[in-house]
Amino acid sequence: MPRKGITIKLSEQAEQSLKKYVSQGQKNAREINRARILLLANEGLKVKEIGQALGVSPATICNVRNNYNRQGHEPILDFIKDNPRSGRPLKLDSRVAAKVSMIACSQPPVGSARWTLHLIADKLVKLEAVESISHESVRQLLKKTSSNPG
């Protein structure tokens, strides 16, 4: 006996919200695919047809449909958004990068001809911009900036 597929029935308001979301603005590709999967499933298309139309795997389609059925009654646009991903949060944000650039463009300390990566790292710790930072992290931050202090 074949397994019965999960059917998706969207309300008129949810369907209009998804259509508007897909058609307007720049958004994350995964979120747009989730919205399109729900819209096509609402039209009654099968997993294989949705996969061919969107170029996504059957597992992705099944996961989206299963998750929607589990969480079904929350606002539809909240459902298709990406959840926060695990991992270490960024230690060096734009504030630290700005301080690195500011230090690199300033006058070097007395006794030094120029700023070295180690000196910049030590200065950041003294300014309490970060608790600790390696000279390699300073190098990477300086490489990302487009300034040319020469």
C-alpha cells in the first residue's frame, strides 16, 4: 500500500502573502524556494513535479511540507524564514575593524617606525576593544579594508 502524501492547504491570505513575498524584492534563495514549494504543493503538485519545477531534491520538499504541517498555524512568512544557525558568534565586528583601521592610519608609537600587526593587536587590547586578538586576525581585518595607508 503506497504511503499517502502530505497535502498542503493554504488559506487565501497565506497564499497571497507567499506570492507577494516571492515576487517582490531580493531575498534568500532558500526562503524563496520554501515559499514556492508551499505554493506548488497547495496547487496539488506531487513531490517529483515540484522537484523538477524548482530544481530541489525530494528530501527538501518533504522537509518543508512536514515542517509546515507541524508548525502550521504561525504566520506564514515567519515559517519560511531561516532559523538562526549554530556556531560561534562573530568576535570581530565592524566596530573592531574600524578601530583597527583607525590605529593603522595613526602615528606609530614612540620608538617604532611603523605599526606592526603585533603592536596593533596590543593597542586594541589596551583600548579594551577586544579581550584578546591575534596578529593574524588583525592582518585579516586590514586586508578586508579598502584603505591604502601609503
